[in-house]
Amino acid sequence: MKSENFETIAIRTQAERSGHKEHSTAIYLTSSYKFDDAEEMRALFTNEKEGNVYSRYSNPNTSEFIEKMALLEGAEDGFATASGMAAVFTTFGAFLKSGDHVLSSRSVFGSTHQLLNNVFSKWGITYSYADLDKPQDWEALINEKTKMIFVETPSNPGIDIIDLQFLGDLAKKHNVLLVVDNCFATPYLQQPLKFGAHISIHSATKYIDGQGRTLGGIILGSKKLMVDIIAFARHSGPALSPFNAWILSKSLETLAVRMDRHCENALKVATFLENHPKIKTVKYPFLPSHPQYEIAKKQMSQGGGIVTIVVHGGIDGARTFLDGLKMFSISANLADTRSIATHPATSTHNKLTEEQRNEVGIEQGSIRLSIGLEHIDDIIADIEGALS
Ligand SMILES: *Cc1c(COP(=O)(O)O)cnc(C)c1O
């Protein structure tokens, strides 16, 4: 049965059954595949016939995961990678050459920063950063060498948002690729390709697995763009393992239900903290006080599971809060069933100077709360306890 509905696609898109008629998809732990005869081998190697050759190229489990994600994101095709960073690296590697320029949002994932600042710059690729809350600055930073706009919205951990339709139109006008890291939203909350993005990237390690146990990533886009991605990936080898693909495909079956609860809990936490005397600021996309609330409402169906707060008292205030938590885990990860608190200034963003951190919306007292799936009363009680 063909369905347009997210939940049904996420559950009922399955790789072909084997002769055992198993109900859930089997795991295909095989590195290679055999050919019926010499002619089939030849045809597969020249792409005259579609099929599995070697698991660095494709595997029934990764194909199932890609097919589901492509349907959910509204993409024609995709390539699954061993981690979110492998997806980012592969996308840059496939489309950029020496002399090209990338315009990126300033507040991108730390390792994406490192790639632009320290790896691709050695290969002659230049970059500029622009702020999500200053869309008026973006167009002037595009030049004749600009090949790609790269953006993360909502951003980590500042929770800033930019209008994807605006960027989609800008990319079209200047004939550049628009690549969106859609990790925080997942396809359940936001589908960038609908707004003119060419490529959507995920760290599947986050909400797609959702239980803090598996690394994975994916790149999604048109069949035409995927030709370059797949050519680069097949030979450079960032492929997702069949076992992790099996886990991630299984996890997608519950993504809608999990995201609904993550978002419901996060909105309750944000609302509770908004007028709390111990809190300086609360950032959550679906709080009307969020500066880009109207844009968030336009392009996201719910606000996501991350709430960023600033406590009084700078680093000391943040440390007191973290050490006062009894249930929340102090960890650098996010998007787990378990609620997690992170202090970006002394962990994920410690390599930036204080000034650079301010530019991406991180204060000394900023704390990123990844709201999990525990009972909401326990989540709020733990935060309240730590604040007092
Ligand atoms: C975690 C994360 C990544 C990197 O993903 P890995 O799976 O850890 O390699 C990239 N972008 C965003 C927004 C992330 O949160």
C-alpha cells in the first residue's frame, strides 16, 4: 500500500523479504554479493543492471534506510554514511574544488567549523560566515566563486532560525547549491527541500536513532546531485554499516511518536522556565518570545527537543546548576531518550574564544538542555531542584 503519511512510510517501507518470510527486516551482514554468471557481473559493474555488488556501495539494509529517509524528506535519492560528519565531509568533497567559496551560517556544528577552518582551507577552498539572525547580510557575501550555501537551522546551541524559503530563493538567484544540516529538526518537523534546498544532511546519531546508541548519517537530494555524491562516496568509503542501517531503519518506525513527546516535553520546560527568576533567558523556537518565532512556525511543524537557557552568574552559575542536577546526564550528546545538560562554553565550544562564542549566541552561563522522554514531572522537578 502506498501512503503519503509519515508514520506509515516510516514503518511500512521495507527491503524485499527473503524466503523465510520474516516480518521485520533481516540484517544482511555481508561485505559482497555473488553474481549469477559472468554476464550479470559485467552488467552490474557497468550500471546496466541495478543490484548489490559490494557493501561499500550498497546493501539491502542501507538501501531500506535510504529509501525511507528519501520518502520522508521528499528527496529522490540519498547516500547513507557512517556518521553525520561523514555526510558533511562527503557533501563538501563531492561538490567543492580548489578555488571554490562556501557561505556558511556561523553557528554550525563544531566539527563542521573545523572542516571549513582547518581542512578544506588547506585544499584552497575559502569560506565566509553569516549570522542566522541577520538575513540581510547574506547576499553581499556571495561572490563569483561561491559554490555552496551551507546552513544549520535551528542552530546548535543558540537555537537561532533562518527563513529557508529566503535562502532557497537566494541560492536560485545566484545559482549555488543550498545544503541544510537538518539534524535538529528531523524530516518529521522540517523538510528543507520543499523550500528550495538542494541537499539535506542528517546526523542520524541524534533523533533518528534517538537512543544514544548508534552513529550514522545521511545525504538526501535529487537523483542528479546524488550521482556526484555517490561517485565520491563509493571511492572514498564513508558507507554506513549494514548493522547500523538496520538499527536506524528500525528507529525510524518510532520517530514520529518520539518527536511528538520530545517536542511536548521541551515546550513545557521552556514555558516553565520562561518566567523563572533564576533564568536570564530561554530560547525555544515555539515560544512566542523567540526572535524568529514566526519563521519557525512557518517552516517547522513543532519546536524540537532542545531548549537553551542562560543562567545568572556566568560559568560559576552554570557549574552550580549542572552539579545540582540529579537525573539529567551531563554529556556532550543530545537527542537521547535520556535528558542531557551540556555547558557549551567549557565543552563543545571550548576551542572558540569568548568573543567567538558570543557571536554564535553562547554566553558563559548558556546551558543546552536536550529534553528526553522521561516523565515531564521528573524533568521539571530536576531542573527546579538544580535552580534552587
Ligand atoms: C552531531 C551533529 C553532527 C555530527 O554528527 P555525528 O553523527 O556526530 O558525526 C552534525 N551536525 C549537527 C547539527 C549535529 O548535531
